Amino acid sequence: MSIRLPFAATALALALLAGCGQKEEAAAPAEQVAVATASASSTLSAQVSAFRANDLKALLAAALPPAQLDKLRAEWDAERQQPLSEEERLEFAENWGKLTAPDGIDRIMAEVEPQLAQMKPQMAGLIAMGQGVATMTIAQSTELTEEQKAQATQFMNGLGAWASKTDFTDPALLRQSLTALAEGLRATGIKTLDDARALSFDELLVRVGQAMGGFKQALAVYGFSLDEMADSVKTELVSENGNSARVRVSYALFGTPLSFESDMERVDGRWYGKDMLEQIRKEEAEAAAGAGAEAEASTGS
């Protein structure tokens, strides 16, 4: 698992409460029991609550089978053992360090303000074009069902309406947003790539959560509150048959009520998203087939 995966989580709005170590390990069995006894509907509600609380560890525990979570930990531990190149260190410093430096925001604003002025007359067209491309991509997708396409299109329409009314070229708003993001990154205490690699997986989740708080604030500057969206979420069990269930999720996007239905599957007493489980099984089957082909080739040679 690349270092980019945990830090990319900040851009996907995931987070977690501070704290790690022995105290966390002692609490884990109780958390597992709570998840195991949850219904399909309350499982989704728990994921939303964890996201709202910036608790990435709880979010992953509710969303992923234990084996998958262990796999992520193992992949991160393996990544930590790989030597770092100076190029990787410099790249990290250029991106993370530039934003968190004492004069970082001033330097960035000096670079981008002239570009903002140039982009201002073009923004409306760029937003419309981006929304059109996204909508067309959804419509042409061969992986989404018709229902999923309708849901995704609804979301994109809401997002497009917000974007069309937001002045992304306003220097004052950009400065506020970058400042919030920088404060979130500074809160992690991470200054170098070596700092990040020194963290265990659970410790890294804590730091990603702290950064996520800054990311949320950075979006809120432009009127996009992920926390308000999370607060509006309601889940309702539509049907349940053995180890299969369907849950309706309702939420508000910029004041517009939206909803979708999610298929859930119960495995070892716990409910998970059916699509996610199918993807995991597909990847495992492909990995097994690849390993079998390698073994066969090795035997044949």
C-alpha cells in the first residue's frame, strides 16, 4: 500500500479521533461485538457517525471485514520496510511541506492569484463542461446499474448547481480554504515522509483523521459542508431475507433531498456492502488465479 493511499483519504473525507496504542487494543473486542450485533441499517448509520466524528478507525472497522483490515495493516507494514529515496522525500516536502511552512500560504497565493484572475471568465464554462463529461461518463458506464446511474446523476446535478454558484476564483476564499487545510495537516505533527513512515497503521489513521478535519473545513469555506450532509443522513431497512438486506439511505445535498438504496450482505454475523464484498472476492479470485498461473509456469520450467 503506497504512502499516497492513507494521505489520499484526506481528500475523500475520511477521518478519526485521536488516540492509539494499548488503550485502543483493549477496547477492540467491545467494538467488534457492537459491530457484530448491528443490523444492516444501523451498520450504515455507524459508518456515517464515524465519518461525522472524524473516526477513520471506527469507519473502517464498520465497513470492512476483519481480514481486509488486517490486510491493509500488513500492506502498510510492508510499505514501511521499503527504503525511501531522496526523490520521494523531496516530493513529499514539496507538496506537504510547502503548504505547512510558516509562509506557505503566502507563497502559494503569490503564485496562484494571477492565475485566478485569468481563470475567472472561464470558470462557468469549465464547470459546465466538467459536469457534462461526468454525466456522460455515468450514462455510458457498463459497471453501474440503471438505478445507480440515476443516483449518481442526481448527485452530480446537485454538485454542479453548487459549483455554478461558487466563486472558486475569489482569492480571499482560497486563502481561507488553504489555511484550514494547512492547519489540519499541521495538527498531525507530520513534517517529513520519514515521520509518516514511522507510524503504525492505527497511528496513521489517527493522523489522517486530524488532517481530514482540516479538509472538511477547507470545503466548508466554499459552502460545501460534509458534516451537514452527514447529519442529514437517515437509514431505513427496506427488506431482509436471510443474509441479504436492502437499506434506503436518505440525505440532503445543498438542501435538496436525495436517496439511494444499498444492498447489504451478512458475513459471520456482520453486515457489509454487497458491492464491496463482490469486489473483494473478485480481486481475491484474480490474485489466486495469478498465483496459480505462476506456480504452473514455475513447475513447467
